[in-house]
Amino acid sequence: MKIAILNDTHCGIRNSSEIFLANAEDFYSKIFFPECDKRDIKQILHLGDYYDHRKFINFKALNHNRRVFLDQVRKRGMSMDIIPGNHDTYFKNTNELNSLKECLGHYMNEVHIIMEPTVMKYDSLKIGLVPWICNDNYDQCMTFIKECQADWIGAHLELTGFEMMRGITNVHGMNPKIFKRFEMVLSGHFHTSSRKDNIWYLGNPMEFFWNDAHDPKYFHILDTETREIERIRNPHTIFEKVLYDDEKNDYSTFDVTKFNKKFVKVIVINKTDPFTFDRFIDNIQNQEIYELKIAENFNEFMGTNVEEENMNFEDTAEIVDSYIEAVDTDLDKNKIKVQMRELMTEAQATEIA
Ligand SMILES: [Mn+2]
């Protein structure tokens, strides 16, 4: 059989902004369901973070998700096995109270919520599904990981040594070695896809934040007979970065229509002719863009103890990282960087009404 694998779909992300609802609809209606139809796929496996916000959901997002996803699952006679991710649970120490149980209740025939570590048999392939690991279920999950009779694992893991977002490696979390007896481990949680040994972070299937820009997004189809996984690219993107350098490029012929319905960031490398630059920016603004950010050189704002040669001005996160690098402290700089990223991600989430 073939199984469509989803993870980190974060229904209601960015304050349930229309832009992100529409982007999710593009993915489900133009990519996900057509590919499932083509292959006559009836089973979905969701590896957590179905909803975005741990504590509440907006009715518009709920209604939208029912229309573009759940009703589509029902209409096709499909069913979905799902584990809670960290964004699906109200409390940090237990998964007991969670949005999946509260919100997916009307789809009892279609949606099977897996609250305890469980071995699922998909034809000849046994996949051990592990919900988000928290204090409450820690011992149970560890015993399961040690003893379960499964070939593969499907989970929502925070493992050390894997990229949380492109270029930023997680330094906390579990040691991936505890999974070494499994042929393959598929995980949600980190939104950039990466693979090392038997561990495969699948990455989110759509773009949510600037750190998703130009990072290809996929959903996955598992063939339980061949045990192969096919990646299906989601071509619908909403973030576009452009490096502006008028010494290298001719902007009079630049096709700005690709910025239509996008968040656009222009990173200025070289601006020798201000007129060309202004015309380029005007042309972008004449498109139906969601937002335009221009990042120029901020030399004058540099602290005196910061080494300017090593600075990278591409985005705020990198500027903050550079500062942290330059600060004289015995504290763990990677830990500070990760916390700053978390704070910025949180702040970004409240940016769009
Ligand atoms: Mn997630």
C-alpha cells in the first residue's frame, strides 16, 4: 500500500492570516489531494503539529481546514493516523489535553489519534508511532523505543545534531543513537528537511516564516512494499529573497512578476546607481506583494566590540547571531542563539493580523 505522510502542517499559523490559509489551500487542493488521487492513496500518516497554537484556534482557520482538508479526506474515503506534536498539546508536561482530541472529534471514522506509543501494521511494514515525548510519557516512550517490535519509527522528535532551520543545528534534545536499531526513523518537528544515518526529518510541507524561504518543501509518499519514499515538491512558495547587486545584474529587464503574491526581501549588496534601485523597488511595489523588506548595510549601528568583517547583514537573525558571537561571556552562545531564534519566531507569529 501507499501512505501519504504529512507533518507540521500548523493549521492557523501566523494568527490565522488569510495569506497562509490560502497558501495551505493551494498545497492541499493543487498538490496533496491530486497526487493522492493519482495513486489511489487511502491512508494518511500525520507526524504531529497539525494545529499551530498550543492553547487556542481561530474559527475561521478551523472552518477553512475542515473545508480544504478534513472534508476532502472524508469525501475520498481516506483515513488518517496522527500523533500529537508539541504544538498540539496544551501543557508542556503532558499530552493529555490537546487540540487533536478537542477539534478532530467529528471525524472519528476518518481520524485515528494515537496518544500512546503504538506499533501500526501497514501491510508488511510495522511502524512504531511515538507521540510527542514529554515528562508524563517519557518512561513509557523510552521502554517502547527499547522494546517495541517495529521496523520503522514515525515520531515528532527533538534530536540533537539536526538542523532546526537551515544553518542552525539543535544542540539540545535526545541522542539519536537510541533509535539505531530501527531501519528508518521519520520525524516531524524541525521544519527544514535533513537526513543523517537512519534519521529523516521530513520538514514542513509549506512555507511559514522567512527562514523557510528558498528551502524546498515536500510531502512524502511511502510505499510499504518497496519501503521507498517518494518526495513530492510543493511548488507554492510565498517568501522571495533577492540579492541586489547592480554591478553584476541588469535590473531594467528583471522580471518582477515573480514577486506577485509574495513576501519580498531585497538584500542590498551593491547599489551604485540610486535611480536604477528606486525604479526596481517601484516595479516590485507595483506587483500585488504582501510585504516588502529592504535590508541595507547598517555599518553605523555597529557596537565597538563587534568585528565588522565577520558580520553578515542578510537578516535580523544573523545580525543578532553576530552580536552574540562578539559578546564576551562564558555562557553557552549556541544556547543564547537558539533562545533568541525562538523569541524572534514567536514575535514574528504575532506580526500579521
Ligand atoms: Mn512544527
